[in-house]
Amino acid sequence: MRDVVVRWSRQALGLALGTLTAVVELPLAVLLALTGAAPRPLRARAVRLAAVERRRLGRFHGVRLSGAYEDARAVQYVAARWPLGLLGGVVLGCVLIGAAYSTFVLYGWAITDVEHLWAVALTGLAGLLLLFLSVQGVHAVAALEERLARRLLGPSHQDELERRIAHLAASRAGVMDAVHDERRRIERDLHDGVQQRLVALGMLLGRARRSRDPERAGQLLLQAHEESRRALAELREVAWRVYPTVLDEAGLRAALESVAERCPLPVALQYRAGREVPKQVATAAYFVVSEAVTNVVKHAGATRIEIRLDARPGTGLDLRPDVRLGCEGKDETVTVTVTVTDDGGGGADPSGGGLAGLANRVAALDGRFTVASPPGGPTTVTAVLPVYHPAVLPCE
């Protein structure tokens, strides 16, 4: 409830400021209509007003827009926005009027003689209705402001296509690099671990076969049996790191709990998701946690690890400002935020093989991957993943 009130208050303040800028934009729009063109002084003023509006939308409405638009589009936006700005002022005025009439029963007795109680009750009900409609109107006008700004100040459809294609090409190349790195890691684990165990196992069995001393042969067979158990454990470890079956069988929460149980350091796990995370996102989240925990154990010198997973409503614009998710009116999504924090010495290199591979994996889902690791620590690895994954091409 508090978040809803805060959001509404920010939008209302944004509309109030938008009303003031609309008063400035109205005469400018009239001059543009009278001249039939955009002289340089008017164009420069329109560009400045558009920049002010862009900052206002970002600050109070959470609308992030790039400043890379042409001056002609800024002029069009300023000329078209002033009615919305004045409408926002009217809606806010209705909020105040509705609040005044709906609460008249509380203070009306002190300022006037009330002779008809039914009139006071009717006035209060009408005020409540006006207040309800105008409160909803604040959200509606804010949404109209966002759509207008995106259409006139946002990137064109062709720009979005080019940016999307470039992003897909980069993420595809990154995924291929990550796949090759993973294959090299598996080969290294098999060569340095399991293969060496199997070689030692074969040597022990060969020595046991050649031995003529039954007691010595028994000792060698016992060592071979122990070596086979170690080889099997290492093989299971390699298979687990390739893909854990528990992720498919029991879900993401159970997989993260298994990572915490297998870690030699104390791990605090906080899992906050109302429903099961889709498979692609769950897989990416698991590998972010698994690789981050492995890096902490090997390199950080930490004494404890904290893992947090949060799934909450958001928008694609919260993820990557250069990639739009979904169509207008349909771009709401749920973001899964995974955070791994340790109390080690810091200084982690985000461009290292493991972390770079995770960044590529997250980027393939249009997510955002960050590593904060100042010298002295702590180190925080964060991945923000969208549950709603858009089509390859953006909407019209």
C-alpha cells in the first residue's frame, strides 16, 4: 500500500510540474502554428523544453528516454504535449475539489450553519466519487504522457530494429563464447580430475592382478575401491556443474538450497518468489548463483555468503535502457533479481572467464549483470532477469 501511495504522489507531483511547463509550451505552440515553421530561436526553446520534460518524466514517472532525438521531433513533442499538461492540472484540481467536498462533513459545521443533513451527505458522496475518478485520472494522464513521449521522443521503429539486431548479434556471440568456455571447463575437469582417478584406478587393479601376495593384493584392491568412489564423486560433481537434475525435478528453490548445502562456507539463502520461475530464467539464475559461490570459495577468502532471490513486478525499461520489452501497454513484466554477496577481500574482475560467461548468459535473456567488488570488499554479484521475454522484433 505504501508503494502505491508513493507512486501516486510522485505522479501527481510530476503532473503538477507538467502543468507549469504546459503554460510555457502553450504560447510556443501558438507561435509555431502562426509561423507555419520553426525558426531557430523557437526551435532552440522547444529543444530545451523537451529536455526539461524528459528529465521530469524520468524523475517522477520512471520513464527513461534517450536524448538522441532530432530537433524536429522535440518541436513536435512540445507542440503536442501542452493539452496533456493542462489536462493534468485539471485532474489535480478535481482531486482537491473532491477531497474538499468529501470531507465537508468534518469541517462544515465550523464555517456554516448546516440545515439539511441530507444535502451534506449527498455532497460528501459526490465528493468521494469525484475524488475516486480524479485519483484514477492521475494514473491515466501519466500513462498518456508516457505514450506521447515514447512516440515522439523515443527511438523510431527502424532505430529499434537496428538496435535490437545489434543486441541479438552481440548476445549470440557472447552465448557462443560462453558455450565454448563451458566445454573447455568440462574438458579440464574431466582431464585433471576424473581421468586421473581412472588412470590411478587402472594402475592399482593391474598391480593387484600381478601381485602374488594375497594380503598385498587385498590392500591394492581396497585402494582401487576407494579410488573408484572418488572418481564417481568427481564425475557426479562434473555432471552437477553441467546441469543439476534437481532444477527440473524440484525447482529453482531446491536447486539453490542444494548449492547452499554443498558450499563449505556458511550460506544464508533468502528466496522470495510467489510462483515458480520459468525454466529459462531459473536456469540462468541457478548458474549465476552456482558460479558466483564457486568463485567466492576459490578466490574471495570469505567467511560467509548471502544469496537473495526476489521476484517482483517491473518493466523492461528497468533492465536495459537500450532494449524495449514488449509492445506499448503490454511491456509490464516481472523481474527476477538474484544477488550473491560475500564478506571477502573484494577485487573481483568482471571480465574474468567465469563472470564474463555469466554476463553473456544473462544478456541473452535481455537481463542486466553487474559486479560490485571494491578493494577490501564486500563483493556483490547481481543479475536482473525478465520473466517476460519479448519476440525477436519489437512492436510497431
